[in-house]
Amino acid sequence: MRINTPRRQTAAGLILLAACVVTADQSWAAKKAPLEIPIYYFRFVPEAKPLLSNLTPPPKNSGQAGAELAIQDSNTTGRFTGQHYQLTSQQFTDIAALEQSLNEQIKTNSLVLLDAPISVLKTANQFAQQRNALIFNVGNADDELRTKTCLNNTLHTYPSRAMLTDALAQWLAVRRFNRWFLVEGQTAEDQAYSTALHRSAKRFGSKIVAQKQWTFATDLRRTAQSELPLFTQGPEYDVVMVADEAGDFGHFLPYNTWLPRPVVGTQGLSATAWSGVVEQWGAAQLQSRFNKLHQRKMNDRDYAAWVAVRAIAEAVTQGKQTQATGLKTYLLDEQFHLAAFKGHKLTFRAWNGQLRQPIPLVQPESLVSQSPQAGYLHPVTELDTLGFDRTESQCQLTQSQ
């Protein structure tokens, strides 16, 4: 026999059921409050120097924007896994003020993303050692940090200069562009990049056949076509290599060299941690989300900060780590890997804390290649053909803080 339930009674039952579900859900949420994971982002922004070229100024939120996207990405997953990530960001034009803020903010188990000179990274690392915290270098490419100045409580998600120049040198060796004409600037950064180029040339069988320093204050916007061909006269060369990290003169070299040769280095074909033209390996999705959030393209500092936050979230979620010591141990373990839109799982080098990663080779509007190049083998991972391998570094991080 079929029993017909009155509609009013059915509706009342559904309302009661819904109320019970809401009450139970609220009760569960009260018992399972998300674990709060605070992350700090600090950046030193030096005063911009006058340049010969009219460059588009870098974004004011460079780096910070990547961290913000990563926080958003991590919290999307965190809703289901029980974590909530919070970002506190500060930028400084004065080093003393930055170090004072680091002293105040770095506490036990603090997680800090830092884009600053070596001196500040050293100070922050001392605070981290004293207070059991962990620093992520998201903007300093100095090779010294990966070879001699070993910071035990600091991991590097930003690539070293050696990684960038090795990536270029591999591609040039594959193309048999083995004779380099090197043009370098006068700044300390340009000299450091030039030093890295010399190392990479020797490592991958190329030769610097001529080297000149750009010392002129001329307005290349008006005189490049007459001055640069004469400046780049010399012995036969396959490529013009430029070391101009600030972008003072290097942008004028393409199509103005004495011999019709490609320009590579800090301008022309460049090696970088990330670029807005990278769309392979699922990166178009990341680029789209970043552009939607910040209305611009993602750059190398954005990516370094993004990958640092995502590494933290991976260690918290998969490694079940919440303390700085445990996070560091998990991230340096050979079993850790991070999928990060580069066509290769990323890992940290246990001896110096450097994130292994492929390096895109780009021109302004397209991806040309990505290193390591095919055929460069390594007993552990081909990613260790970029930058300083274990035997080339004096660093040996300890697993404990």
C-alpha cells in the first residue's frame, strides 16, 4: 500500500534536516579550525639610477605579486586540507630600516621570503638561526651565496647567475656559437655577470675572443647606429654577449653590431627564471591566473616568490610539517619534488639550498628554448648541469637548524 505524505509535513521535514546539517557543519568547523600559516615578504627596493635607455620601469609589486597569487592558490587547497596561509608584505628603500623590521618580525618558526642584498640576507639568516626560522631568497642571484657564503637557514628559489649563464652557454654550444664577443658594463652586478660568463664559457667549451667595457655616457637613442658598429669591431665572433643587468646600453646592441650576429646575455636572447612568454607545460594557466589578479605579466621575481610559497604549502600539506626545522628537512630531502610549470619536477640542492629548475631562454615576445639542453647528462639529475654542483661548492647545509 502506498502512503502519501502531506506536502506541508515534507517541507517541515526538509527544513529540519537542513537545520541539522548546518548545525553539524558549524560544530565540525568549530572543532576543525584551519591551521594558520603566516608568511612574511620583505623586499629592498634601491633608488632607481638614471639610464641611457627609456625602459619601462619594473612593476612596484614585483615579487610580492607572485607571493600573493601563491597564497591564493594555497588557500584554495587549504580549505579542504585544513590550512590558511596569510601574507604580510613590506618594501624598504633603507637597509637599516629593513634589518630592524626583520629583527622585529622574525620569531620562532617564522617563514620569510626575502629579496635583498647579501648583507641583509646574512643578517636575516643569523636571526633565523637564533630563532629557529627559515628564510627563502627570492631575488638575489649572487653566486657567492651558493659557494662560499653558506647560509644554513636560507633556501634559494631565485636562480644564481651561474645557472643563468650556464643555460645560455649550453644553448650556444648546441648551436656551435663558440666564439663570444663580450661587452660588459661598469657596475658590480655587471662585473659579477661577466665573471659568471667566463666560468660558463670554460665549462661548455666556448671562448671569449674579445672583451670590452662600455664606459660611454652618450645618448644611444640618437647615436647607436654610428657608435655601436665601431665599438663591436674585432676578431671573428659568432655571438655578442652582453653583461648589462640594469639595462643601461644592452638594448641597443641588437642589429647594431659590426658583424651581423645574435646578441645574447642580459639583453637579446636572455636566460631568466620566468617570463610572460612561457606558456608550455601548463604554464598558460598560471599566466592567466596571474594576469587576472595583477593585470600584467609574471616576471622572474614573481615566480621565485610564487614557488617559495608553493614549496611551503607542499611541505605543510604533504609533509605534515608546521615547524621551520621540519619544513627545511622535508624540502631538502631527496624525496621532495614540486610541480611548477617548467616541464620538470623541481627539487632543492641539499648542500647549498638552491632550487634546481630549468631555465627558459627568451626574447621579448617568445620562448626560444629551455635549458638544460638535450644531451647534457648528469649522474643525479641533468638540472645539476646548471649552476654549481656539489663538488664546486663549499656549502654543506645541516638538516637541523
